[in-house]
Amino acid sequence: MIETLSGFIIHLIQSSGYFGIFLLMTLQSALIPIPSEITMPFAGFLVGLGHLNFVLVILCGTTGNLLGSLISYGIGFFLEEKIILNWLRKYGKFLLLSENEYRHSTKWLQKYGAPVIFFGKMVPGVSTFIALPAGLAEVKLWKFSLYTFLGSLIWSVVLTFIGAYLGSKWNTLGTYFHKFELVLALLLIFAVLFYLNYKLKIVKRSRKKS
């Protein structure tokens, strides 16, 4: 399955360039499980060969991710959770989407708040889902867009750079990320806790001053 998907991604980017990157990243963040850890590193590989421009690749990847995330956000915002869960139970297996992954994303968002969107955009699997519960939770659109854009920007830069650095070995990155998804998830939680602890200290200091 992964090999077939990788072949499709490679062919699309080779044939349509920047538009292919934009389209793939849009689909990836719009509940279609097209792994960004294949799309962006391969684009980075082409950057290393001089076929694509680094800045334009980042721009296409980031804006595509933002557009797809806004689509997912809209679905979550306008549909009831019961409808979404029923849809996942019936059709999620055809798109490699599971109710369990959705619930994980929802739990993190409810527990740690909007900053999870930023960090979630840098975790394989979670990045595909995080916009949906954000819409259900009615996170403010400007805040959602900002966190999504910044997280997607960093993720796109990192993956593209690594792809350019690895060269012809760019395709080993996808396997690496899938093996260490649990580690990445733990890092996400740690980063969010660090952020919340930092914010709480600021609040406490401001209260003491007042």
C-alpha cells in the first residue's frame, strides 16, 4: 500500500511540480492519508537536484496544508460529532482513518488546548486529524489558522531540508517516522506541557504584580 502510494506521489510531483506538492499537502490535511513525510522529502530531493526551488516548495507545502486544514475544520465546525464518528466507522478503513486516531486528537485538543494544533501539525497521523476536532471545539478561526500555518511551515521546512540533505536516500525518512510515531507523540505531549507551564508562570507573575 505504502509503495503504491509513494509511486503515486512521486509521479504526481514529477509531472506537475509545485501544483502537485500543493495538491498533495491539501489532500493530506483534508482527511486524506497522504503522508507528508513522503511528499515533502521527495520534493526536497528534487530541490537538491536543482529541479525545484526550496522557497517555492515550502510555500506550496505550507499553503496546501493550511487550505486542507481549513476544509477539515469546516467539516468539524458544521457537522455533529455523531455524524463524523458514524462516517469513520463505515468508511474510515478505506482512507486509512480510524476512530481511535480521531479520539486521540480530540483528547489532546481538549486537554491541552489550541497549542496542540501547532505541535500536532508536526506529528504523522495526528496532523491529518487535528483540524477536525478543532472545528468541533469551535476554536477561533484566526487562532486555528495561525497555529496551523506556523506548525505546517516548520514541518515543511524540516522535511524538505532533510529530503535535500539525504538525496537519493530521501525515501528512508518515511519508514523512520512511522517507527518512531510513539516517540513523536510523547515529544508532542512534553512540548505542550512545557508551553502550558510557561504560560502559567506568566499568569502567576502578572497576578502577583497586580
